[in-house]
Amino acid sequence: MSLASRMYHGETSFDFVGRRRLWFTISGLLVLISLVSLVVPGLNFGIDFKGGAVFRVQPTTTVTEAQVRHAVGPAAEVVQVSENNPVQVIVQTEELPPAEVTRIRTGLAKLAGVELNDVSTETIGSKWGSTVSRKAFIALLVFLVVIVIYVSLRMEFKMAVAALVALLHDLIITAGIFALSRFEVTPATVIALLTILGYSLYDTVVVFDKVRENTGSLSAMSRTTYSQATNLAVNQTMMRSLNTSLASLLPILGLLVVGSYLLGAETLKDLALALFVGVAAGAYSSIFIAPPLVAMWKEKEPRYAQLRARVERLAAQGQGAERPERPERPERAERPVRGRRPAAQRPAAPRAEPELAPDPELAPDEELEDEVAEAEPAAVAQAPARRQPPKPRPTQQRRKPSGRQQSRPAKRRRR
């Protein structure tokens, strides 16, 4: 039998809910580090959000990053010289007036050995970035409200709140990793963050549906607490969640490694990193965060608190009470057969005395003979007669009821 089958049937169980303090501590540290990283280094917003200008050119001669910075001047914020074939130089600056844009284009064309028209320029205002950010924030709020309403109606409100906590957990950790890695936050990153919500919510709802199924039959006389039933549900769905998450992570990992680093597709890098971190965090939160949070919250209700106290009391009684040893039963004496005494209690049979030969010299005494003759009938009368076993009576046949009622005796008339 496989591990997944043993976990589903409860033969092998991992205590996920019982160790919730450990999981909450790990998640708390990750969230704290992420929040600090969002403040101290901060997110590296791309040009789409903060506005600016991007210059691209393909040089005909060898160009270094230092030469590009010297030609552009202090306005250059980001300089990239790709090693692909053909080589491409990318310079990103803040918002510049038209005269400054013309000066930078001229310097890059002279350095790269190309014409002025071969230097492409892309200018983005900061208003576009703020509009995208506002719309993304509104979409996120609407999504969270709809999720809370749906899970509350489908399951219950406490599960909806736990799912919402797991979603925020995944978003904060993903944003913190972006801040620490100094990746740019682009519109592709926003799309990836909204996609993460779907992955995380899917795993959480699958686990909660099994929790609702296992805890629906709990009563006051059950021998399983809410936490134990929730832990069984997590074990039953863990392999499914892991298989789904791995099936999603492998293509994303290929997109991140092959697409961005090997093929040089820089636009895929931000999208792939956000998806990879978000899916991994969603798989973690659906097992280690959301179910233990629901179990801890539900067991504060009086019904499940009393059930937990009863189960713990029964467990303590079963472990602490020692069973007394059974006393040895005395050997039973042999019961005599009914109507028959045991051999030890039977009276000994009288010994027959040998008959003496009559003495011819002694004459019989007639008077003595008369006395013996008179005493014999009296002795016979005094001796109890043996009871003869009763003769078996023929079984009386029961009369079949005729169906007629017995006639009542007629009442006497008073004269």
C-alpha cells in the first residue's frame, strides 16, 4: 500500500494541526522579514510605475557599461549591456525634458557607431503607473470580498477568514522576496500576483471541503476532537495538494530558468519569479496555516471545547488507570450426579454374616418362634416403602380455540 493510501485511511498520520505553534512561528518570521524588506530596501518599481524613459541601441563596436554611463551622464539609473548576439544596450532614466532626451540619444548613437534614428526611445509618464496600481488594488479588494462571500456561503465564515489570512500570507512573502532580490515590479508582476491568489485559494478550498466532511458528523459523544478530524483531513488531501503544486511549479521553474536566463527573455523573469514564489507559498499555507487556524478558532466554541475536554479525560483515564489482576478462582469440587451421592458419602453395604449350621442338640423354643413371628409384620409395617417413579402421563392435547366466547352465567332475578 502506498504512502498516500495509508495517509488517506489514517494508518499513517503526521501531526500538522498539533504542531501549529511551530508553523505559526515560522510563518510569523517570514512575514516579519518580508514586511521589513518592504520598508528598508523597498520595492524596485519599474518604469511602468514610476515613469521615465528607456533607450535601446545595438552597437556595432564593443561597448562596456562604464562607457555607457559616461556617455549618458548622471541621468542613467539602470544600464544593461546584454551578452547575446546581437548585443543590445538598454538605458533607463527618470522623466526627462525633450532636450535631455535628444542629448542622450546623440551620445548613445556616437558611442555605438550608429545613426541617431537607430536609437529607440520609449517614454512613459508616472500617471500611467499610478492608474495601473490603483486598478490592480481595486481588483484585489473585489476578489477578496467575493472569496469571503463564496466560502462563507459554501462552508462557513471562519473558514473564509482563514482562507483570507492564507492569501495575505502568500502575497506578503512574495512581495518581500521581490524586495530582497531587487527584481523590478512590472505589470507582469501584478498579473502574477493576481494569478497566485487562484492557486493558493484552490488548495485551501480543497482542504477545507475535506475538513467540513470529516467534522460534520462530530457529536457530544464522539471520541475524536475537531483538531484530530482536521488533521485527518489534511493528511488525506496533502498528497493531492503536493501533486497539484509540483505539476504547476515545474513548468514555472522551466520558464524562470530557461526563458529568462538561458534565452535572455527579461520580461519573463518577473512573471516567472512571482508565480514560483506564490505557488510554493500557497501550497505551504494551505497545509500549515489555514487548517490549524480554523481548528484553533473552532475549538474555542463551547461545543467543541466540551468535546475536547471529554476526549482528553477519557484518554487520561485509559492511560492512568491500571487494571486490577483477577483473583485466581478456587477449583470447583466435583458436583455429584443428581440423585446419586458421591462415592465417599455413600454408606457402606452391610456385610453378609455367614449362616451357622443348626445344632441338633438344641431344640427350638416355641415361645421364641411365636415372638419372632409377631415382630416381623410390625417391622415390615415400619419400613418405608420405596417410591416408584411416576408413570409418564400422556401429553394432553391442547384444545383449539373454537372462536366462540364463553357464555356468561345468567343473573339471578330478584323476586
